Amino acid sequence: MRYKVRSEDFVVEERARFRLVPEGDFAIYRVRKRGVTTLSVQAQMARALGVRRADVVFPALKDRQAVAVQHGAVRVAVRAAGPERLDGRGFEARILGRSPRPLSPGDIFANRFTLVLRDLADDEAARIHERAPQVGRRGLPNYFDEQRFGSLIPGEAHIAKRILQRDAGGALHAYLAEPFAGDPARVREFKAFAAAHWRDWDALFEAAPRPSNFRSVLTYLRDHPTDDPEERAVHDRKALNLITRRLLSIYLSAYQSLLWNCIAGRYLESVMGDTPRSVEIAGMQLPLYEKLPTQLDPDLAIPLPNHRARYADPELAAIVEKVLAEEGFVLNDLKARILKRTYLTKGKRALLLFPEEVACSTAEDDDRFPKRQKMVVSFTLPRGSYATLVLKALAA
């Protein structure tokens, strides 16, 4: 099975709720993009409107390799209506009206996906056609999928784990000199150089990609050389806090998501017993059941692990304690004490995912792969759930 062969093969449309008013400080746009990132659209809209990039707010980032319909808010002058239409490289935007506030992630309640699955064998297409409505009825584990883990360092401790261990030097080394799973080629090249010339801050500064946050961190380290271990620890911590808050939050969320996946998988195994199938996510084999037991509460939500999380179920609490112990932590350790103004997310995540409005076309000849089949699958997921996980369940 293949998907995203063409951008048009993967279409995602936000479903959002927000209040429009006759006058407001923000113009709300509905944006359709293709082949560009949400951040690129943000920058283009800011330039076209003559506002700061920070004045263009998108509550969610959408995949570059897809057609995405999403919503953005632009801070505008009180009397200015904002242009009805904006067009740029890879996007078009239409104004919906005005709002008294920018949009937030909470305004998005779901995403509708329409996906073309290609390169299918006849029996594979038949199996997906049969399983699609079953997945909607029976549900599947609501794991975080691979897209969450671009900051994973294969074979090494995650950068956020080092932050939680209060190892600022180790976290800096991970940031500057260890390749993440999602790094582009030029960043991997720089990190290889950084690993070979570690603590030669002048050389690393000259080699760092331009522009990049690496240079901000390296400017501080270059300006504060020291061989004293205590001073070095202080400077490493200050340099670590020069990494942008958005990136630090992403790193913490990724590690927290790894822990949550492991906790959720172990809990399902404790309830279900044998695991007939599994799915690999970020190098971890997680149970994937064809049918979940009726006694399992479909509304059960598991707290995201952080130092204030509480697990009332004794069985779940024991699993959390064991998972954290394997990482060298107790629950109270899950606070980024060496960071300023950057925290682990609080809240809960539903254990189970029930796709809604599931539809599946009949298979037909694939125009891209001779003698193979293609079909269209569509479904709606709550915000924060992953379409790729549904595809893995269909193909299992």
C-alpha cells in the first residue's frame, strides 16, 4: 500500500468552531494549501499584508506533502477589513470575517481526511474494504504516530530525557551534534561536523546553517569560553535556554508522547492479554487489536505523564511507575527544571480512537501502478489523532 504518491492523494480539512463578529482585531481566513508548509504560508501572508509574522496565527501545522484546508487569523487595524482574497506560492486564502481574538488549537474539533491508497494487490484492497467500517465501530488504540517523533535520536537518549535529567551539557550536545530522525541533509552535515569538533565554538559557529537557531546558541557559547566545570554547567544551561521555546516544547512533547504510547500499550496488554498484531512507532512495538473488549470504557482517557499527573486506577498507576523506572525516573522527575517558561503538557488523551464518517470506495485500476489497484478512504478524526495510524490499522 502507498499513499501520498501525489499531493492530491492526501487531503485534510480542518473542522473548526469560532465566533465571527462585525468588527474585531483579527481577520479570519480559510486557507487551502498544497506542497508548502503552514509556516511558509504564514510568512507569505505576513509579507502580503505588511504585518509581522507573529501577527499571522495558525492554530495547527499541516503536512507539506498534502492538500490541506485550514484556518488562520491575522491581526489587522481596527477599521481595516483585510483583503477578501490572498494568493501566493502554493496557497490561496479567502476571508470569512472578523474575530475578537486569534484562533487557538481548541477551536479545531476535528479533521476530515480523504486519502487515495495506491499500489494495492487485489486481496489487499478487498481486506481494506472489509476492515474500514469495522475500524470505525471497534476503534483502535489512540497512539501518537511517527510524525510526532522527528526529534528522536536513533539509538540514543532523547534530548528531552536529558533535559529532565538536568543534563544541560548532554542536551546541548544532542541539539548541536546528534542527528534527529527528521533532520534535513544540511543539518545532518552540520551535526556531523559539530560532533567531530565539539566545543570548538568558533568553528561550529562558522559551519552552522544560516539562518538557524544554532547560531544564537553558538554565539553565547563562543562568547563565554571556560574550562571550569561549574562555570561550564552554568553556561550550558543558559545556552540551552536560548533554543526557541517552540522547539523546546516540541522536544518535551515528543518524549512525553513516547512515554504515553508505552503506558497505553502496556495497559491494553494488561486488559487484553495476548497481542495478535502490533504496530511499530518510533522503534517501539505497540499492540494493535482487531477487536477491543466491551468492558473497556470507550471514554477512558490516560493522563499525559508529568510531575502533577495522577493515576487513580491502581493497575494503571503501577504500569506508569514501571515505565518511568525503566527510564530512570519517578513521576516527580517529569518537570523541566533547567528550562525557563517551557513545560510538559498537562491533560489527558483518550486511550481509544473511533474514526467517524468512514467511507471506502470500491477498488479500481491504478493509473500510476500497472496491474495494481487503488481506492479512496475517508474518515473524520478528533484533533490530535493521526490518519496514518488508521491506515496502519487497515493494513494490519
